[in-house]
Amino acid sequence: MHNELTQIDIRQMKEKLTYYRTLVPGLRDEVKRTREYGDLSENDEYRCAKREYNRNNSRIRYLENMIKTAVVVSTDSAEDTVGLFDWVEVFYPEDKDTQTVRIVTTLRNDIFKNYISNASPFGKALIGHKVGDRVIVTVSDSYSYPVEIKSITKGEDDPNLQISI
């Protein structure tokens, strides 16, 4: 599966990758230093250092793979159509409630800020629709619900909107 990411997503991932790579020598030295404490079966400092070294290497591999397999997407959309980084006010007829969400890439979703991934069922349902459209959000084969798009406020890819890795 390829992640649909923007140029800014990829740039931020490359910055994090550079940061994690700078940590490798220090973490490697810490593993060597703590290994000298003696019996490895009872050496908690060594286990912690090794775990942190492996966690860092795992992050590096993850980022490298994400960058390698990313599909760069455009953030452009028609003025009256829901696209990436737009704020969308939706009405839930079943609850008679309204909510405003922002459609973002998978790396920037944050449910606590109402940033919804374009790859989520909710994001997929909204992308490409217009004000007044009633769309069905299909969560699973057995559950779906309707929402109505009340308004769209155009947004743009914001480099200050950090990725969550």
C-alpha cells in the first residue's frame, strides 16, 4: 500500500530521518558502554540502551520505506469541492449535530483537533463532494451513516502542521 502524501509531508519525514540518523552513533556508543557492565542477563542498563538503539533503527527503516513508497498528491481542488486541508462543516441528521473537520494526510491526522485523514472512511466519503451533498460514510459492511456538507473553507498545506511519527 502506498501512502498519499504531500511534498511537505515528505520534507518533514526527511528532516526526522536526518535527526534519527544523527542519534545512531551516540546510541551505539551507549550500547557498547553498558555492555561492559558485566553479565548481560542481569544488565538492565544494557537492555534499555539496546532497546532504544533498536527503536531508533526501526523509526529509520519506517521513514525510509514511507518515503520510498509515497505517492505525492496535489492539494489543489475546485473552489466548491472538498479537498485536502479544507475545513468542512458537516451535519449529522441522526444526531441533529454539526461538526467542523479538516481533511489532512494520514501522517497529520489528529482526532483531538478534528483533523481527519483523507484515507479514513469519513475523509474518503467527503473528498470530492460539494456543499449540500449528502454522503454516506461507510465504516464497515454492517455500519454506515449519512452526513451533509454544510460549508467548505478552503485550506492549504501548512508546514507548521507537524506529522505524527
